[in-house]
Amino acid sequence: MDRTNTPCGLDVALAVIGGKWKPLILFHVQSGPTRFSEIRRRVGGISEKVLIQQLRALVEMNVLLRRDHHCVPPVVDYALTPFGETLVEALAPLCEWGTANRELVSAMRAPSAKERSA
């Protein structure tokens, strides 16, 4: 079923950035061209395989530009396209909301004393 024709554009946005890693990747690339190794270091917990998959998907969606500098050792970096910049601007309020509500959400996700003793 195609869900990209609903009145709310969240379905379209999630089709581009869906998943755990893509928004974090975009956050860490927004400051300018960023090398693969630097992205991996900044996005803690992501495997190399998954990072490669996510970067390829973002390049295919025209969110990121991949630049191979054709040198030895290999140097590849990623930068936002103009389309990607508009997406990062749209994610900024969500980032601010998460920062403002980090403690509350952490408290809700923490197991209660009753659950810990079980």
C-alpha cells in the first residue's frame, strides 16, 4: 500500500529519513563535508555495514553528496545537498524538542524500582 498520498507529509519525510540512524547521520554531516571515518566515530553504536547502507540510501535520495577524492589512501566524504539542507532544517525543531525533554523521556524509559526487583 502506498502511504505517500496522505494529507500529512510525515509519511514522505519518514520514507527519506526513516530508521534509527539517518537523522543522526544528517545531524553530524550538517557542519560541512565529513569523512566516513568521522561519521562513524560521531554516530556511536553504528556498524560499518549499516553506516554504508544508510549513507548509500541518503545519496540515492539526493540528501547527501558522496565525493571520492581519488587518492591513496582512499578519501571519501559526504556533504548535504541543497535538498538535504532543507531536510536538516526541518529536523532542527525535533532535535531541540529532544534536547529539552531528554531527562523526562529518560525517566519514563527507566525501569521502576518494582520492575528492577522482579
